[in-house]
Amino acid sequence: MSMAFETNRRSFLAGTVATATGFTLGFHIPGIDQAAAQTQTPELNAWVVVKPDDTVVIRIARVEMGQGTLTGLAQLVAEELECDWKKVTTDYPTPGENLKRNRVWGNYQTAGSRGIRDSQDYVRKGGATARAMLVQAAANQWGVPVAECYTWKGIVRHRPTNRELRYGQLAEAAAKLTPPTDVPLKDPKNWTIAGKSLPRLDTKAKLDGSQIYSIDHTMPGMMLAAVKICPYFGGKLKSYDESKIAAMKGVKKIVKVDDTTVAVIADTWWRAKSAIEQMPIEWDKGPHATLSSSDVAKMLVEGLSAEQAFVGNQAGDVKAALASAAKVVEATYAVPHQHHATMEPMNATVVWTPEKCEVWTATQNAESALATAATAAGLPIEKCDVYRLNLGGGFGRRTAHDFVRQAVLIAKEMPGVPVKMIWSREEDMTHGYYHPVTMAKLSGALDKDGNLVGLHMRISGQSILSTINPAGLQNGRDPATFQGLNPSGTEGVFGYSVPNLLIDHAMRNPPIRPGFWRGVNNNQNAFYLESFMDELAAAAGQDPLEFRRKIMKNHPKHLAVLNAVAERVGWSKPAAPGIYRGLAQHMGYGSYVAACAEVSVNAKKEVTIHRIVAATNCGHAVNPQQIAAQIEGSFAYGLSAGLLGEITVKDGRIVEENFDTYPILKMDQMPPVESIVIPTNDFWGGVGEPTIFVATPAVFNAIAAATGKRIRKLPLGDQLAKA
């Protein structure tokens, strides 16, 4: 895969119909590129380029950040195109090109496990339309009916005469045809490329070290910049003394970026970082200088019993059910702030002139990065562009572009000079968009037979949308808070039938900016609900699986994945001596997931996770091996948070500044994960995030079974040892 981003090459791809190096096959997406059809020649391509040597370049609008979207989308296009998979390469069109062509590539955002499911239809149409044009070109050349022709691995063949033409031989003629408007797509049961566990297209580059990430990007004459950002919530930059470092070797310029940030530009990043570390800086600590995690906790505790709350799901009369219950079970849980902790810290390279601004960076939404860059550059958006480079981790953090804004403002101080700004690990850790802090109080009503007849789930805590996108609030209510708890819909339906139900949210927003963290609110919602389901089962004297099954009869897809893990792990049979099991299930991002964990706890209260079995139904499985890899990766990420990770606040700032205080799961701590992929082929669900939801509750339920102690606050840390 080529990752060179020369401007002339980009312009060539955007505007050339056919050249000696390849031809572009176009198609129309209803409602997306209708305007483009009026302003551009019909031969311009969105998705497929075929070169004379039969190389197929598939353009990818979504970004690759380790989750396999690049390969999966290419498989879908190649499937409909019926090309030779061994000759497939990929390329990223820029957001600037997308705007020039009236957003022919549609949405550039890669988040919410939507990379494939939201674009599968129109990328498949791209491949199918290109194939139809190639077949038509061959039929025209032979003077035969299209019906007598068929395709196979990049070749068009004529059945009666066995004549054949390669795609590369047909591309020029095909590019001159008017694209058909209604091309049927294949039935997934007939897939030969999609639906198969094909090797990833980016594996070789990762193995041989040729893969270029944003932080690796270099340009002739490039300068490097390091920054210091006010570490206090709501604080500002008060003063700094640049005279102390101005003469240091390699230092080119000291820049006040804005009211909170100062930067040093030097000929190497280490010199820039060393200089800014030695420069005296004074901060105005602002209005939250004494804020601590205990203050935040008090705020959330108050919300647990507040009168006012936004309702997310409601049925029957919960108050009456609790009042008349044979037994009432109550528990309060808590989840702290978490950081994305991407291996690659935030960075961007910028060249700014009064006429143009170009940015090279890793982003989960290149169009948003472009808008941010144009605003900071003070230029019309058509004079700016963003060239996407590979991400060394995203997890939602790179949907925000505060770092792009900073990089552009810094580069404006050195017009025409490439400037790469890199955050240190400490800046990255202390200026995140953190997983929101929440608590939940759950109250369950059991009748005399141990049936769950009422459930109240009160969530108290941060709203992401109130900070990130206030326009997304619905009469003040944040719908994202109720992920996986909704009464209906296709994203995340509550998987239990309870006659009297109330799920509500008391919004409490401390001055710590929240963000979309892999799995988002599904994570804590699944932890709260699935932990409590085990507590209810224990109070009812019932097996946790059987207790769930009784209230899941109306939710067959939820139940199917739960049954799948129970069967695989042998739930009906006793575990090995000293081994204890825990279950969890959830629905989010359109997919159904479940897990069963097997753990042991030794005399020192040390937990060993011996095995995790996880099942997912994502509807269609584009690449089963990639799904298995995502399941394994989501458990690594989710268990890092559940067992180890916590962002805390003291004296108005983040305490944890590096991996010594914000640890992640190590390889020898990672349990074996057995993946069960059970697609029902009747919907399109997400893959990158869903199984993270059930990682922590499955393990914590197993820990409770092993120890008799219920851990209700994340992370686990040393809570068992202190018990």
C-alpha cells in the first residue's frame, strides 16, 4: 500500500479521466453525488481505478487505525468488482477532494463502529457498477450481447467463444461509458472475497517496518515543535520567560499559541521539548484549582437521589413494584474517568502560507480536521487540505482536533516551512477527552418466586454531548447516555423484559472534558446492568444464566449469543477445581455480544483470568478473522480499564501523566480469548467496539463467584487485597 501523499498525485486522482497509468470508473450514489454529476464528467471515479497492468486501486474514505476497516471495505468493493484480490491496492482521497466533488465519498468519519456498516451499500455499488461497465466494454468490442459475458478474477470472458479480455485492457473504453444507474448487488451467500478471512492489506508494511504513521512523517527542511498546555481545568497561560531558552542549541522560535498554550520550535523535537521543559512558565490556575476526584464523586452521589432526571427507558410503575416486592435488592456502582492512551501521541505536520494550508496527520474524521485547519489558518476551506496518515491508535480520541488547531497556529509563525508539532506523553495524558465519569444506583424488585418484576437504574454523571455537541441534546437529554438501554431501535436495545422499568440520568458535569472512548457509554452501562443481574440472581437463589434466560425470551438475538458462550464454556458442567465463571451480554452499535470468563483468585487475592469465550452477531461477517482480532483487542483494551486504569484529579489537574501511573494490560496478563462469530446475515452491525462492553462485567462476575465479594467500583486495582 502506497502512503505517499504528493499534491500532484492527489490532483491527478481527483481530476483525471484516463491516462497512460490507469483509468477511473465512475458511478452514482443517489443523494450523494447528484450535484457532482452535473459539474464533473461522468467518467470521473469515486471508488475504483484500474491500471493497464490490472492493478486495482480501491479508494477508501474511512480510516484504518488497526481495526481492519481498510481491508474489509476493499473486500466488499473487490467482491462486486470480481477482480483479482492479489492485485488490489488502496488509496485515501483527501477531504479537500471530497468537497470539490460534492462529497462523492460521503462521510469520512470512522467512529461508532460504523466504518463498514454505514458505507457498505455504496462501496459495493461502486464495485458492481465498475464491473458492469467493464463487461459492457468487452461486449462492445466483441460485438456480442452482455448476457453472453461473465467475469472472473479480473477477466471478462465470452462463453460461446472462450475469448477473454483483462480488466486493464478494457479500462480505457469502460471509462468512456455512461455508468448504469441500477446494478444489483450479490447475495452474501455467494461471496467469494467478502466473508472470507483474507490477510490484511497492511500487514506486510507493519511487519517490514515500512508502515508510516503520522508521527513518522517527514519533509525537507521540517522544523519540530513541542508544547506546554495549561494543566488546570479552566486555567490560562499567565507568563513565560523565553529569554532563558532563546539561545539554546537548535531553538528557532518561541510561540504563544493561544491563551492556554506556548510552543517552542526547534530543528529537532528533542531540542524543542528540552527547551520548553526548562522555560519558566507561570499558570493562572483558574476557577477549579482545588478540584479533586472526591469533589467529583460527591457531585455524582448527590445525583443518585436527585428528583430531576432525564428518562431513557420506562415501562409500568417502578415505585409501586419496589414498594410491593417480596425482596428489594440495591447496589451502587462507579466508573472513573479513563484516558484513550493511544501509543502514538497527538501530532500533526503543517505547511502554511498566506495562500494555502496543508496538514498531514492521523485523524478519525478528516473532514472535521479540514474544517478545524481552515479556521485556524484563516483561509477559505478550498485553499486547505488534510492528508491522512495511519493512526497509531484512535479509540475515539482522534475524532477531536484540538491538536490540529494548535499545529496550524504554530506553523503560521513560520510561513512556508513544514512544522511538525508533537505532544509529549505527559501533555497527551493530561489533555484528553476522557471517558465520562459516572455512578449508578440500581434497585430491583423480586416477587415471592424470585422473578424480577421491577428495576430502577439511576445513572448520575457526565454527558458527552453536552460538551462535544450540545446541538445533539434532545430537550436537554443526552441520548448517548442510554446506549444499550433503549426500548427499541437498531443501535442498542435493552435485552431484558421487565414489566416495571425506569432508567434515568441525572446529568452532572464536572469541568473535565469528556469524549468518545472506545465503546463509549455502553461500557459502564453493561458493567452496571450485568453485575446487578448476577446480584439479583444470587438474591433470588438462582443460577445467573437461568435467571437471565427467563427475562430474555422476547430478545432472541441477545439470548442467542449468551447461549453460544454458555454452551462453548460448558456452563451446565462444573468448572475445574478453583476456577469460577462469570457471564455478561449486551447490545451496542447494532451488534449482539456476550462473554463468559473463567478466573481463579489465589490466597494473596491475586486474580488470574484463564479463559474468555466471546460471541458476537454483527449481522454480516465481512472478514471473520478480523472480527476475531477485534474481539481479542477489545478485551485487551476493556480489561486494561476494568482492572488497572483510572484517571484521577487533584488540585485542579490530572494526576496520571504516563504509563507508570496509568498502566495497561501486559502480554502475560492477557487471557486466551475464544471467539464465536455467529452472523445471521440479516443486518449490518459494528465490530470494533461491541465486545469491549462485556469484558469487565464477565470477569467481575467471575471474581464475585470466586470470592463472594462484589466489586462495584472500577478499576479492580487492589480492592480485593484490601477487603
